[in-house]
Amino acid sequence: MSRVVVHKRAAKFLENLPIPAKTRIKSALSQLASDPFNYPGLIRMAGDWTGYYRIRVGSLRIIFWFDENEDILYIDHIGNRGDVYKK
């Protein structure tokens, strides 16, 4: 299982979610940590986001990248569909 590092802004967004949504996100992160590249619906991003991946959890998006050498999953953004792609 990979180590998961959550960026401060993603952690703050997660902290403010209602409990059911927070539970779904945590479950998705646990599943990602066990096998990052076999999550259903995993999308490789392009353009400015090259090297990142995204998953959809309900109406929310999780944007992350995976360091294979260190076996660390970096969660950079968690947010609503329209807001998460803004840097």
C-alpha cells in the first residue's frame, strides 16, 4: 500500500465536506493507495496537467500524481468539477 500525502488545500476542502461525502472520498483514497492505476474511471490528464491523474467521486474530482520510485501518492486537489481544474 502506497503512502498518501494530501496537500493542505485538499485536506481543508475534505475537512469541510458533509460526513457522507467525506466517507466516500476517504474510501476512494484508500482504494487508490492500494493500487493507484487500477481505479475505475481513472483519467490521465493532459496539457498543463500532464503527469497528473484524476478520478471522479460523485460530483467531486480528486487530482493526484504518483511517485513510483518512492511509492507515494500525492493528492493535490479535491473539489467540485468546475473549480478543481483552476490552478
